[in-house]
Amino acid sequence: RSQNRLLSSSSILHEQTPAHVGVAPSPRKPVGGIRGGVIGFLFGFSLASSFAAYRLLDEYKQASVTLQASVEELQQSTEKVSAHVRRIEAVEKDLKALANSSASKDDLSRLRAEVKKIYDGLHIEFLDLRTFVWGLQQDVHTIIGREGTNVK
């Protein structure tokens, strides 16, 4: 019998309507143009700001890598220049040592004059000795020549 009642359209059934059917839904406030515009602007601004921050961070990383490479290149160049300076200093030190131990043009000309004097002196002594030996030969020939006539 209760199933028949549910299907019937009697007044009892209309009176027993559930409580939630009669309650009107709370009216939704329509989103206004200004509030929607502000929310959209803030969402777009947040999205653009985060993208810009990402790009800025990416550019910062690239600049940092480039700067690091430049610093390393500068350090290598500085090491090369330091090595060249050390080589130049060593060459200058060797050059000073050679300059101190080598003779100058004045020293050479003075030594040349001394050698020439010694050579000339030796040449004169040689000529004197030659003359003396020639004189001895002449004396020996004269002595031999006299004795040769007496012995015969």
C-alpha cells in the first residue's frame, strides 16, 4: 500500500515534501567586472613576474658562467705574463753577468797595444839575437879560415 501512495498524486503526498526542496538556494553574487579585472590583473602580473624572475635568474647564471670563464682566462694570461717576466729577469741577470765578465772595447784596445809592444820587443830581441849569432858565425868562419891555412 505504501508503494501505491508514492505513485499517487494525492494531497497527502504533496504535503510531505522534503524540507530541502522548499529552501531557496542562496543567491550567488555575480563576479563584478572590477573584481574580475583585478583578479585577472593580479594573476597575469604574478605569471609575468615569475617568468621575468626565471629569465633574470637564467641570464644571471649565464653572466656568472661567462664571468667565471673570463676570470679563468685572465688568470691563465697572468700566469703566462709572470712566466715571461721571470724568463726576462733570468736573461737580464745572465746578461749582467756576461757584461761584468767580458772585456770592453777600451780593454781590448789597451791589451792590443800591450801585445804589440811585447811583440815589437820580442822582434827587436830576435833581431839582436840574429845579429849576435851572425857575428858568432862570422867569427867562427874567420877562426876556421885562419886555422885552415895554418894546418895545411
